Amino acid sequence: MSKVVILNHPLIDHKMAKIRDKRTGTKEFRESVSEVGGLITYEITRDFTTTPKTIETPMCETTVYELEKQVVIVPILRAGLGMVDGIHNIIPTAKIGHIGLYRDEVTLQPQVYYSKFPSCIKESVVLVVDPMLASGGSASKAIDILKKHGATDIRYVGLVGCPEGIKRLQEDHPDVSIYLAALDSHLNEIGYIVPGLGDCGDRLFGTK
Ligand code: URA
């Protein structure tokens, strides 16, 4: 069973308050989503392995530690883009892939319309980013695709999840740890998380 980490941190809660409030405008919403992306990154990377290296400070020789594995950030289009800059600010050496999904109108299953990943994906830590872990269908499909491309060390990063999405992701991908800023009550009948924050893509990009 995969690990689920719900970030319990006053700074994240404070920013989530802004993000959830329907009065928050596009600019502040976008900035806050990105900032929470950055703050979550500290927790996601807590168990990353490092390699020692000898350098000289202005004072003397010493041992320092650098991240051992390359990091690849893969936002699920389009809402995932909102968290990328915040994560990238903390791990500027990370490479960025993209995956675009749409829902087939007949089967209602997520279908891939775009994917592009860096060639190092097999040996990297891959952070799949989508702010809303709702039904879990898109995240699960994105992770299927990443595994087909050879990724083996994958973590899911989001803002808000619900029990339905967590259950689905844990069943489909028990090896993928889940990191969220908040865990909400449930999914409603039209697939929105309650209390949630509404349509994250629309709020990020001002499309409503
Ligand atoms: N996607 C969103 O943007 N919001 C939800 O509540 C669920 C899925």
C-alpha cells in the first residue's frame, strides 16, 4: 500500500485558505498554488538520497551532499502547470515533462493527447503533478504512461485529494506515494471535490 502524506503545516494551511476562497482572483490564486507547490516540495524530497562530494569552502576542505538522482516534474495538463514553477524554484535542476489527457465522451476514460518526457525518465525521481486528486482516473492513467516509458520511482503531488481518488490511486499504483496539502470530504455527483476549490484549471487561467 502506498504512503499518503497530508501536509500539516500552518503556512500551507494559510495559503490553502486563500486558494479555497471563491473571492480570490486569478493572480493571487495562481501565485498561491505555485507557492504551495514549493512548500510541499520540502516534504516530498525529505527521503531523497544524496551523494557526498569533497569541496573547498573559503576556510577549508569539507564534505558536502548533493541530490543523487535527477528529478523530473510531469504536470498533467492543464491544471498541473500551476504548481510547476513553485516546485522548479526549489529544484532548479529538475527537468520537465508534460502529459495531456482528455476524457473520451463515450467510454468516459482518460485518453492521452500529448506526452513528452526527458530521456532520463527511467533513472529519475518523477513527480506527477495535478492539483486535484478527484476520481484518480487521470493520475492513474498518467502514471500508466510514465511506467510504459520506463519510470520506476514515481510520486504524486497535489493540492487537494478525497478518499475516492486516494483509493483508486492506491489500488492501481501501490508503489506511488501520494503528497497532498489537504484531504477533503468527498467527490460530488459531477466529479468535483467537496469542499475543494472549484475548477482549478479555470481559476488558474481565468477561463470562467
Ligand atoms: N478538478 C478540479 O479542478 N476540481 C475538482 O474539484 C475536481 C477536479
